[in-house]
Amino acid sequence: MRIHCNLHETFEGPGCINDWIKQKDYITTASHTYLNETYPSMEQFDWLIIMGGTMSTYEEEKHKWLQAEKKFIRQAIESDKIVLGICFGAQMIAEALGGKVYPAKEQEIGWFPIDMNKNNLPAGLSTLPVNPTVFHWHGDTFDLPDEAVHLASSEATINQAFIYHNRVMALQYHHELTTKAISLMNEKLGAQLSKARYVQSAEEIMKGVSHIDENSRIMFKIMDYLDSCK
């Protein structure tokens, strides 16, 4: 299997997803969008993973590469690739499928629980925890695209995850992050932390890394499910 990854920041990579890929001995390639790197042809990969970023999907004037990436994501979905989007990547999938992305009423930064919609989970994900505590760092949200199946919500954000045609999954939150990655996000993005209701302090965020092991296990289960769809 050949997995291609779209990266949008120097400090936000695939995290524990890399460990899963190494276990499988799959081939990986990447496009660093912030360096205006080109994308492979549809014949050159089987999976597409779209990672997070500090930009918004609607900032096309500021980030000229957004239009090309959206087109690439649409082509991957239409070509029946397995597609996974995380945080900004989830928003890119939502927009590529015709959903609207816009600023959320509440920023959500830190460790907060989500509620899984167990009735909508495919059989391969039926053993996922019902209320895991996961890591969030987002100020935008999205409406569900047509034909998308709602998977998760939180107190602050109604649409936290969805699946589309069983092979395309969008997660607004993070299961993949490592302690090092979270520390880097604190360092690079700490100015975004505030006294808002769903925004934790840098200290609270670092205390929450005790949840990383469970989140890594969940990430591996999701990857195993998507792998079964090939």
C-alpha cells in the first residue's frame, strides 16, 4: 500500500500514524503544501492523509495553494482512494464534498471528551470507546456534507467527525499527536490560548498527555478499519 500525506505545518506531522505505517511496512510519500510542493498522480498512491494546519479553508487569497489542494482531495475521493483528514484536514474534506466551513462560536483547545455516535459507526469501529478524551486545537467548524454519516460531537462542537461512503473519514480532533508534538504546538501557537470556556492553559494541556496512550490505540483501530477497506 502506498500512503501519501499532505502536510501544512513544520510542527504538525502524522505522529503515531507513522508507527502504524512502519508496522505495516507501507510506502509513504508527502507533499509539504506550505512549500508549494506538487501532488502525485492518482495512479501513484492508494491512501491520502490530510493533516492539520493553522490556516482556514476559506483563506484562498492568503494561501494560494488551497485551490489546488481542494481539487486534489476531490480527485482522490472520486478515484475511490482511502482518505483520512485530521483537524484542518477534516475541514478540507468537508469543503471538498460540498460542506461549508466557517468560524465556530467557541474555540476548542485542549483535552475534552467527545461523544461517539455508536449507532452510526461501521462494524469495524464498533469497539471504539464511547466517550474518549481527545485533543482539540481548532477555531473553525463545518456542516456535514451530503451523504456524510455523523460519527462524533462534543459539548462545544456538534460536528466532530464523519465518514463518507465508508472509505473517507474526517476527524476534527486529534488521536495521532505525541507528547513532543503537543509541546511544539504549545510553543508555536501559545498566543491563541485564552480564558475562553473551552480553551485550556499550556499547563493543563501538558498534564493531559496522560491520554496519549489511549488515543494512540484508537488511532491504530481507525487505521486498521480503513486498511480493511482497501
